[in-house]
Amino acid sequence: MRPAYALAAKKLGELMARRGIGLVFGGGCVGLMGTLADAVLANGGEAVGVIPEGLMQREIGHRGVTKLHVVETMHQRKALMADLSDGFIALPGGYGTLEEFAEVVTWSQLGIQIKPCALLNTGGYWGGLLKFLDHAVEEDFVRPENRALIVVGSTPEEVLEKISSWTPPEHLEKWLDRAKR
């Protein structure tokens, strides 16, 4: 892994703590999620982890967090993380990161939850995915208004600024209004 990814995770954690933004994350002490949680905690912030029992048994659960929820399954993990979160930022990662991010964006697209979904595009890491999504729009598999659900920032400062100023797209606001009736 390139050092720039860990530096960005650390900077994001510092900024979140300074701005009073709590962290809800996958509960691990390894990789970028561990780096991010450590930075939030080192700067006086709150870090809430959600981890399945199976991963706790592998001893990758972060034991120094503000609160650690241990759940039975990955599905429960994702549901609880979504319930506890006001928005989502995906750092560079692998299959799990991509799958979890795709799910929360899909939930926004369907109006299940309407929360900002952002990619921290450190060093252009997510460039291939963004190009694919643009291609999906061109091929009419993704509507332009749903492509716009994904906020992208190249730096921790930029991604936090964009996510904090995010407003739900008009078409989703209409869905919410109909659901309230």
C-alpha cells in the first residue's frame, strides 16, 4: 500500500475529530480503518466500531474505540453502521470497501436512506471506478442524477467540505415527500 493512503486516512481522522465529527467504522484495528480510528481517537474524537464476531475471533477488532458493537453477521454490521451514520466516506480499499460503498449508494438511489456517499480519491485511486460509472451513464445503466449521488474529493479537506455541504438531489427529495404521505 502506498504511504499516501495512510497519510490521507490519518489526516481525515484528525480533521474529523477537530470538527466534532464522530467516526462509525468497521471496527478493525488493521489497515486504513485502523489508521483512521487511531487518528480520530488521538485527537480527542469519538470512534464507534461495528464488527462481526468472526472477525473479533481473528483478533482484528479495535479494542481502544469509544464503543465497539460486536454483531453476528456482516449483514448486521452493515445495517447497524448505516443506522449509526449520517454519511459515508470510502477510503482506498478492496472488495469489502467497494461492496459496502456500492450498497449505501444503492440504498440512496432507492430512497431507503438518503445520506451523502463520498469517495476519498487519494492519488486518483478511485479513477477507474469513476470512469466505469461514467461509462455506465453513457450506456444508460445509471441515470445521471444517480451518478451524482457520489461525492468525490481528492483530499481529506475537500471530501469533508463536499460531504458537509451535500444536499439530497431533487428526485430523492420527491421520493421522501411521497413516502411521508
